[in-house]
Amino acid sequence: MLFRDRRPSLQGHVAFACLSPRPAGTRAVGFSLAWHAGTVSTKVLLGVSGGIAAYKAAELVRRLREQGAEVRIVMTAAAQSFITPLTLQALSGNEVRTDLLDPGAEAGMDHIELARWADLVLVAPATADLMARLAAGLADDLLTTLVLATTAPIALAPAMNHRMWLHPATQENLARLRGRGVRILGPAEGDQACGERGPGRMLEPSEILDAIALRSGSQLKGRRVIVTAGPTREALDPVRYIGNRSSGRMGYALARSLAARGADLALVSGPSALTPPSGVDLVRVESALEMETAVMERIADCDIFVAAAAVADYRPEEPAQKKIKKSHAELSLRLVKNPDILAQVASLAQRPFTVGFAAETQDLEEQALKKLKTKGLDMIAANLVGGDTGGFERTENALLILWPGGRRSLPLGPKSRLADDLTDLILERYLAHPPSQNP
Ligand code: C5P
């Protein structure tokens, strides 16, 4: 048995397939449709919107089905000018849905049922117009309604003229969608149907398959994951606090990435200006003590705990009840130690797979290894702070990941990519080596 008994029993073929011992030679992590071929029915809801790349949807459906996926298709009105529903119906083996208000179709699987049915919502191609409607949260046709109604991971493969792609309006929509946890696959750069060159070509179906195989799926369906993120604020008086420079980006990116693998995710966040990913349970806290309470209240059924927050090590012993006046030439503050939430979780008798972070200014590997051992962690992600390689308040970072007996360097890159790579590693280690329980 791979997992502890107290874990919730997993429902559905996808999760079951992920629990099965891995056949030799297959990839250790990721939502490999090929790996599950024949043993699993992965339910992909494919949305097709109206761009010339819609013709590639036919090939995409074929490839998805070859790899064992069950595919249901929803087309926008404009998509039907580029490829017929009949073609996609023949290739998918399922009736293609085009209308929200179709009494006949709704009598079968209605749109909410369809939204629930999906393990993954993939929109390919996603036009500029569709992205704008999704970013605005419109539900003016069946596809946009389904995207609003689903709790499944959502991936978009944009396709449009390169000027449309680079237009600030599209880029703003893109940022909003990304911020909500939508995965954006591509676009590629190259010759376009309009005769121009630039970014905006839809990825090839094989590239889309590779991307969804790597980055989304149901491996964590039914698993409870807690991520801490952001800084904490330790009150000095009603208006002042001791804080730090953490933006919360790494923790929020990890929450998005883990939720995209199907986790039931609680994001316990100190003050941050970031938009939380959609579908996660956001628990806002201020101080380390509040963060401790929020985590410990939820830890009983937790399978994976990731401590990405920059928790203040000390807090003022007694915050002043009223604003401190500048009447003295000097002011001494007495600080007391905050509880180490990560170490506390790692030492629980029934502990989750526990991942910590280490932000260091020197001796990165040595310091991180020490923390891995002394705190009893399953994994630690270490990064240098204060240099050129990223860290607080930056969108980029580089990480050194250590676990008992192993290490991996993740080179400087966007925190969103690092989060995906770290999630892959967490999954790999978690599935292969569930945490041993403390005595
Ligand atoms: O020991 P240090 O503070 O460097 O450890 C950093 C790691 O411990 C991070 O994962 C951080 O989220 C966690 N931590 C914690 N509670 C604290 C201090 C740090 O959970 N009070």
C-alpha cells in the first residue's frame, strides 16, 4: 500500500491510476495520458473558439483519443465557420455542443453536469475575443459558461495575429487569467496565416499534449494540501508592525500549480496584494501566531504541507494598546520568539509530506541541509537572497531543492515555472516516498 490508511479513499480512474505502481520506463510524475492509456478514461472538455487554428482541433481530438482520453467538445459560434461540428463529432465519438440554450442537448448532459464531468478544460484555439470574455468573467455562450462553472483545471492555447497577442488589452487579460490559475500553453512564434511573423501561432497538437501531460491533471485529486505564503506582520502598536519584503509570489504560484493537479488546497496567506488562484480556499492572516492557528486548525487531514511564507522569527512581546509616541530619545523593543510552524508540522505524529523553504544570504546548500535535517523535512527549496539571483519582491528566482539523499537545481526563471517544476518534484517524491510517521 502506497499511502497511509487515513488518507481519503480515492474516487475515479485517474486517481487510481496515479496510485498504481508505475510501470518500468514510464515518467515518474505528470499527467501522462500515454502512461494511463488503456487503464484510464481521462475526461477532457475541449473548447474550440473561432480562429483559423480551429482546423488543428481535429488533429488534437484524434491525438487525445489515441492516448486514452474521453473527449467532449464545445464550439463557439465563430468556430463553426472554420470547422464543422460534424467533423469533431465523428472524431470525438460524442455529440458536439454549440448552444447554451438548447433544450434537446440540455435534456441529456446539461451544462453544469458537463462542467462537473471534466477532469480538464482545454480551450484550443483560444482567440483574443474568447480570452477577453473569460478574463471579464462573461457567461454569454456555452463555452464561457462552462469555464465559469467548472472546478477542473483550465488550460488555454491562444491563437491570434501577433499584434493582437501583443496588444496591452490582450496582455492584461492574459495576466488576469494567469492570476486566477489558468494555464496558458504557448503561443508559438512563427509564420502566421495572415502572412506576418510573430508570437501568436497556436502550439501544435503534439506540443499541447506534452504541455498538459506535464502540468495539469488529477494526481492530487482528493488530497488536501496547505501552502503558507507571503510575509507576516507583527504588531508594535495599532498602526505599526514589523514585516518583511516577501510578496507572496512563490507561495501563490505553488498554490496555483498544486491546485492545477487537482489538490484540495488551502492557501494560508499573510498580507499580499496578489490575486489568489481560483478554486483555492484562501485564509488571510496577519501575524505568525494567526498563521500558526490557521495551519494547525487544518493540519489533521493534510497530505502535503508547503511552507513558503516568510514568517517573522520574532514578535514584540507586548504590542502597545495605543500608538507609541515619540516622546523618548530612545526606544527599546523586547521581542519574543515566534513558534516555528514548519518544524511543528514536521514533528506531528501523523505528519503530512512536509516541504520548507530556506532563504539564505550565504552557504546556501549547507544551511538548507541543516534545516532539512533539524526540522525533519521531506524536502527543502533553498534560494539566495540579497544577490542577483532573485528572491524577495522579484518575479524570478533560482532554487536548489534538497531532500534526504537527493538534490536538484532549478535555474533562474519565472516563479510560475519554478512552481511547476517544484510541484513535479514534490509529486515525484510524495508518490514514491510517502512520509514516514514520527514515533
Ligand atoms: O529557519 P527558517 O526561518 O530559515 O526556516 C524557513 C522555513 O520555515 C520556511 O519554510 C518558513 O515558511 C518556515 N517557518 C515557519 N515558521 C516560522 C519560521 C519559519 O513555518 N516561525
